Amino acid sequence: MSVHQHQNYNHPEASWGKRLIVSMAMNLIIPAVQIYGGIVSGCMALISDALHNLSDFISLVINYAALLLGRRGPTYKQTFGYKRVEIFATLISVSLLYGAGFYIAIEAWQRFLSPQPIAGQLVICIALMCFIGNIISALMLRSGSKVNLNMKSAFLHMLSDAATSLIVAILGIIWIFKPLFWLDPVFSWLIVALILYSGWGLLKDSILILMNATPPGINLQDIQKSLESIEGIKEIHDLHVWNPSAENIALAVHITVPDQMLGKVDDLAKRVRTILLEKFKIDHPTLQFESNTCNNGTLLCSISENNH
């Protein structure tokens, strides 16, 4: 007997979509201003930050498309729906960031070998304008970033852009008083380091979700102890816990119980689902009740290569 339950949570995804559109517009305007300012002032750091922002614009477009697809419900072909499109979008977003970082590093090396004079006042004006724009974008995406990996990706991009714009403005102040133009390529390398750092966590989380890994913070032994302590449950086995999407946790498990009427198992299933949701935040449980233990009663499922 199998009992399945899926708890739905209503996130304000409609407002997230509108905020992504505004952020996309801003991240198309900001790089254009930065590239113009970088060429006129001779500042490589501005141009590097512009490339960073352009990669964010492409990422936001991907994120918005993924958000729209993610709203679609399950179908006969995609029984879990399309929420994992957001995970693939996050991987593409991080790849774009890393590609931009590689290009910036090469250009910065050329500038380091041959430093060029920079107009500090123009750099300050452009950088502060971009800082304000990125902060506004980050604030608009902040609420969605707490519950959605894709929105978190966009939010982190905006924060990193705001930080780099502020530092470029500080460099502009330095260049007004001292010709330390070698700081331009050095800071460009720091932007690359920031790109690598900000992208690594998202890359790791996305890969773990695609691998159906046990979500962080979930201990399978704790789940076993909690469920086997419920009166009427002999043991559990063949336990799987994974993220069907970044904000949901699914579980599938076999539960051995004494032979009994179907109605009693329904009551037991409700108690199991309550514990899973309240204690482990598992909102998508699939429970397989049986009176005879299979698979030797081991907690983890062992799939034989000879079974087809």
C-alpha cells in the first residue's frame, strides 16, 4: 500500500517575475554606462565590471524564463513538473560568470604589463551610479532569494556588482591624488576571485540537487529513529530523501507494520507525515506500507545491476 502526500506552499512568484524584469532592464543599462565610462576614462576595472553585469543580464533572462517554466504543474511526461529548470538555469548562470571571469583575467594581465592613465573623477561618477542601481536591484530580489535558489543566484549577482562598483569608486578617488594605475588590473583580478567565490556555492548546491543527494541538514538516521519510535511501526527501510526543486524536500520509504485494516494504516500515515513536515521540513513524502519486510530491511535501497 502506498500513501502519497504533497504539501504546497504559495510563494509570491508573480512579484519575483516583475522584479526580475526590472533588474534585467537595469542590468542592460548599467553595463552600457560602464563600458562608455571605461573607454573614456581608460579604466579597465569599469569595463571588467561591465562584463560582469552583462553576464548578469543574460543570467537574469535565463532566470526569468526558468521562473515561468517552473510555475507549470506536473504532466504525464514531467511528473514532478518543471521546477528543476531553475537548477539548470543556475548552472548556466554560473558558467557565464566563470566565462566572464576568464576573459577579465586575460585582459587585466595585458593592462598590468602596460599600465595606462585613468580619469579618476569620471570613474567615481560612473561607479557610484552603478552602485546605486545594483543596490536597488539587490533589494528587490532579497525576499525571493531566501526561498528560491534561482532568485538567490540573481540576488548574489546584484550584491557582488554593488560591492565591485563601490570599490571602483574608491579607486577613482585614489587615482585623483596618486597615479597608482597598476591597481586597475589588480582589482580586475579581485573581481575574478569574487566571481569564482560567489559562483562556487551555487554550483555545488545545483549539482547536489541534480544528483538527488540527501539535502543539507537532513540526517537519515534521525528520520529512522523518529519514525520507528511511532507506535505501530516495526521498522523502515529503502529510505530516499532528495530535493525535487531547491525549495522542496521529497521522501520515499518502505514502512513495515503489523497486518491490519486499511483505515488504521491511514491514521498512521497522517502521524508519519506530520512528523516529517514539522521536524524535517519534508513536504513531499511517499510512504509504502507493508506487512512483510523486503530488501533485508536495510535503511538504504540496494539496486542490483541484474534487475531490469
